[in-house]
Amino acid sequence: MQKEIDINKVARQHLEMEEFFCGFTVKGVATPTTPDQKESTMTKAEKQKELDKIFEEVRVCCQCELVSTRNKVVPGEGNPNARIMFVGEAPGADEDAQGRPFVGRAGKLLENIIIACGLKRSDVFIGNILKCRPPGNRDPKAEEIICCLPFLQRQIEIISPEVIVALGAHAAKTLLNSNDTIGHLRGHFHEYVTGPGKPPIKFMATYHPAYLLRNYSQENRKRVWEDMKKVLIELNLPVPKK
């Protein structure tokens, strides 16, 4: 009986979470720049060609031990001209099976968050620190990050997003080279520098969707929404309201 009650509770909480990140209407619309209107020295087609090269390199990569346990590589996907780039920690079981990032329950919640922002999944780019699933969804090892991070860094340079949103502590701490907790890192912008002499990219850390599913609370989901509102304001995009 207790197990049945717990399952019902989880299902109800998940439904409430979805409802929170859906059902927003856009008010006070400015004239935002669409995801494909960002100025760049590369065309969208040229960017996609370079991203495809990375995808192929990832597909045949054998630099770390994950090559022996992965099913499919998960290079990342989305708009080459994305203004927002979401970065998670590593693929999970669903992602490993499909070769796509954020396609499980956490992925569905991330998609709801994106929609709540007035955007579509196809407007953004979604990737991970690691391109292969660690066995049992364990934390990435240092040597795995060292091997895999250059792929993500090249993707960031090619896409040149205006804002990077790090999903969870591992992604945020890795990209910022910080030991701070996600509670300290989230809620305000940091700067991510791709190289010497290059302008920094605005960087927002927030809770991972999987964390929201495990630690359901009104406060946690509001914190994520506050983070995303700051991103929209930074990009001069309309902020949807309930």
C-alpha cells in the first residue's frame, strides 16, 4: 500500500511540475531577435558543417573507457545559430539508447521549461559535458572529462551562443572551473571565456531537471524559473507570465 501511495505521489508531483512550466502566455512583447538572426562570421550552413565534423569525431572516439560500455554516442543537437545553449552533465539510459540528449523524463521537463520560455527545442542547442553515458549514471571521471570537454568547447565556439545555461552542479563547476555549490553558482550571471582575446559568453547555472524531479518543491521550481527569466531578460526576449 505504501509503495502504491508513493507512486501516486510521484506521478502527481510530476504532473504539477509539468503544469508549472507550461501554460504561460507572452505579454508585453518586444521585438526580439529570433534564434536565426544573430550576427556571425559563419553562415548557419557552415556552422552545421563544422558541427557535423565534430559529431563524426565523437562517433568514432575511443579516448576513454566509456567506449566499451556505451550503446550510442550523444554528441548534442539543436540550432547552429542558437542564442541559448543548454549543457548537462552526461547522457543517461534513454539518451544512450537513442543517441540524443535529454530525451527521458528529465528531458521532457527541460523541453517544458524551454516552451515556458516562449521557445522551441529547435531554437536552442542541447549538449553535455560527456558524450557517452557513464555506467550506472555514475559521476564523470576526471580523465573522461579531460578527453571529452574539448568537443563541447569546440561546439561552443562554433555556435557562439549569447548565453550558456549549465544544468546542474557538475556542468556548472566543470565549465566555470569552480568548487562552489550549485546553490551559490545559480541565480546570477557568470562569464565563460572561450579563448584569449575573445569576448566572454554570459553563463547561468541552474538546477538540473533530474534534480527537480528528485527534489520536488515549489521553491526549487521557482528558482529555476527565476534563473530562466534572467536569461530571457538578458536576451531582450519577452518573459511569459502565468
